[in-house]
Amino acid sequence: MTYGQNRVYKKIEVIGISKVGIEQAIENALLKAHETLEKVSWFEVEEVRGHVTEEGKVGEYQVLLKVAFELK
């Protein structure tokens, strides 16, 4: 990707969820953002949380991301 001058970005929040792990939750969120938005450029992890099962184990991982994309 070539970066020029005078770029403007918008940043939105998305939440990725996975039963596998934090990295997979991030990948899930980024893949969906990429499918939905044009020119997704970068992300920030804001929060990591999860659901605990009745057995006291991790049921799912939830990762709040801020995703930035370039405006046309």
C-alpha cells in the first residue's frame, strides 16, 4: 500500500468473538471489517473480556477493537 499526503481516516469500534482464543477473536473482527469496509488500515485493542461457563472455564473470548479505514 502506498501512503500519500492528505489522508483522512475514520475509526470505529467492533467486537470480535471466538471460542478458540484472543488472536482468533481479533482475526474474526478484522476479517468482517475488511469484508464490510473499504481501505481498512489498522486496529487497536481496547478491551479483552470473555464469558465464563458454569464449569468455571472460558466459554468465549471477546475483544473490543478500534478499526480505522481511509475515507474516500
